[in-house]
Amino acid sequence: MKHVVVVGAGHIGSTIATLLSETGDYRITVADQSAEQLAALGVQPRVDHAVLNVTDAAALKSLLAGKFAVLSAAPYHLTFHVAEAARAAGAHYLDLTEDVATTRKVKALAADATTAFIPQCGLAPGFISIVAADLARHFDTLHDVRLRVGALPKYPSNALNYNLTWSTDGVINEYCEPCEAIVDGLPRQTRALEECEAFSLDGVTYEAFNTSGGLGTLCETLEGKVRNLNYRTIRYPGHAAIMKALLNDLRLRDRRDLLKDILENSLPATLQDVVIVFVTVSGLKDGHLVQETYANKIYAREMGGRTVSAIQITTASGICAVLDMLASGALRSVGFIRQEEIALTDFLANRFGSAYAMDDAPVARTAAPVIGAPVIGAVA
């Protein structure tokens, strides 16, 4: 039985602990600075609690000593503290961060490490990179790789057409920070909330726009191999315009704490959500111009006698699957590991990764007579 530490006892951290506990193969210590948050987890087999401030480097290193791995479900601005403690304690490290700057620091930390450092193990970045890399491997020459992901309420009921489904800090961060992309073969940065497009899927209309962090390390991996690569977040129509007004016209991008307070006191949280994963890749295969598409929807469901949101399921299952593959020897155990190094078939075959599995074939392959032709509806 491998002993791991989960940092953060929020919605995602608690789901990670539950998933790992139910296997009987892991001993889990959940660490959080809030005793109340830890108490809310209740009593679970093979799960211990530790009240701890992750900025206390000595205490965190002591907790990680002798542990197989640490999984960070802490807010993005605390993630690197966990990575440094993992390096000092000799534990494997996994996180869920979408923050580009943090991932760069983790990569530098892993350069001569004796354990594995695997950031961005959630949905986007995370699973979305695994899917995109799998599709890209089918091509002789890549033209366009487009990644679209959204965690949306099933029943939108306000002007933003949005409910809080995960970290408010994370949402604000991805709406404010520069976005990585490859345009006409060259890496560049684009502005968040820009390049808004409309498309429909299963008869429902959505919009998608630039947000930060969703590509993970794909820009580095595919630089020089693809003409265009971009990531956009999916929302219901009208969301981007209101957020641009709040962030730009009212200057709330400079007062993020105030924006967080407004959102958390105005938008109710919901467990009735849907996660949409939509990836298209086009290019040449055997001399023919071809497009391949992956489209999937994951819904909230019951787990352990309680309703668990789709974003909890997808995010927690992602990092648990990567941990499981690391523990079984399916992944190398030293240095920096990118999500796109993980084979999609191996991920979906994992007991945790199977949360993403679909009943029908996950990939629809179609000939594309025109580069940039609509994929579904009116994707730009």
C-alpha cells in the first residue's frame, strides 16, 4: 500500500481522497490549513487528516518524508510551495495547476530530480493534452490543432449563463493571464477572452474564447510541427462580453480579490454541471487532407452516496489515473513528465481514467476538403 499526501481538502481534494481510498491500494493523508474543512471530510477508511499551512516549508517537508507522492489540489498560487517540499522530501509530485508561470518553475525544479514531477494532471490542462497528442500522432503533417473545453451548468439561470463549478481563483486567473498559442507556425501570446467564436453541439449553441493555461506544455511539444494550435474555454453565449466589461471596463482585473468576492456572493455553486471536451486536428495523412475530431460530454453523478459534479469527477479522476500509472510503473519515475507523453488508450484503460470513457467510438475521422472548414456548427 502506497502512502500519498493530498494537499487541499476542498471539492477536488476531497474527491481525490475518496477515489483513492475506495481502491484499498493507497493510504491517504489530506492536508489543509482549515480544521473545519478537514472535519467536513468525515471518517473514511485509510484517510488521515493533517492541519498544515503549506507555506510552512519545514512542516510540509516533514509530512512528505517517506511518502510515495504528493498530489496538490491547493490554489494555484500555493502550488510551487508543494513542489519545493516534494523535491526536498524525495516524493513524487503531481498537481492540477493551469498557471503557466508555476509550471515553468516546476519544470526547472524537476531538471535533476530523482523523482517524477507531473504537473497539470486535471482536465485542461491534463486530459485535453492527452487527447490532442493522440490525434496528432495519426498525421504525417499537422495543420491545425484546436482544443475546446468547458465546465458548464446544465441549467444556466443568470446573465452570465454560469454557475461556480470549481476554483474561483482559477477561473479569474485564466481570464486574466496571457494565453499561449501557435499561429502560422510561430509561438505567440494572445489575450484572454478574445477571438470569441460560436458553435453548436448536439443542438446547443455555445461560445468559446481564449483563456490561459489550457494547452499545458503542448506549445513546446508541437512547436515546429503544427501550423496553428490554440485552446479556448467553452461557455454559453454572452458570457465573454460581460466578463470583458467587468475585467476591462470596470478594471476588476486589477482588483481580483474584489471580483472573487462579487462572483462568490452572486453566482451560486452547482453540482448539476456538464463537462464538454472537444478537440479537432487537421492535416495530411497519406497525401490526403483529413480531419479527426474527439467530442465528449461528462455529467455529474452519484458517488459514495452523494452527488459529485462533472468537474470534480473529471479533475480528480485525471490526477488519480496519472498517480495510478506512476505507481504501477506505466510511467517513468524520474524528471519532468508532460501530459502528452501519456497514451490515451492507457489512460482510458485505467480504473480512474475510465471516467472519461464513452460507449461509442471516441474519435470520428472525416475527410476535410477545405482547411478550416466548420467542424461542428460554425467553429471558427
